[in-house]
Amino acid sequence: MPVRFRVFDDLDFTYTRMFGVLTVQQIYDALERYRTSPEHQVGRKALTNFDEVTEFDFKLADVRALVTTVNSNPSGHTVSVLLATDDYAFGVARQYQTFASMADGVRVT
């Protein structure tokens, strides 16, 4: 699975690393694994690293739907930092940030 997360309780944040070819379904599956894990806490800050993603296999509508899904859960109402070190990943992260800014919920930096 090209999405892995690690929870840092002492720092109160979740680090998510994504890599390889990434589909929107893989992101949904990872969100579900996190939300049902014993480490899950509502409102915990998140750092998501896109550094090793080679391809985002989804459309703009999928990015918007992902924001809606994240915001539909109380754990989505938090601060999320997206680390994107190349133009491709930055573009996807910026799309996510733009959609998030138009809705009440996750704040993306």
C-alpha cells in the first residue's frame, strides 16, 4: 500500500508518507485505517509527505471529493501540512488546499 502513517503521541500529530503511483481509493483506504485505529484522535494535526509519489492517478473532481470526505468526519477539522517537493506534487497539494479553503473543516498549509 503506497500510503503509510505513523502517529507521534508526544507531539500530537500524524505523519503520512505517500509513495509510488497513488490512487484516490488508496487514500480513502488509508483514511479509514487511520480513523479506525486505536491511535486516532479527533483534531490531531497532520503532516503528509508527497515527496516519493511518482504519479497521482486521479482527477480534479477526485481531489474535491477527498476534501469533502475529510471534512465530513470530525477528525478532518484540523490543520494539515502537505509537503510537496516537486511541481507535480505541489500542483496536486495546491488543488487540495484551494478546495479546502472553500469549505469549513481542514486547514491546509
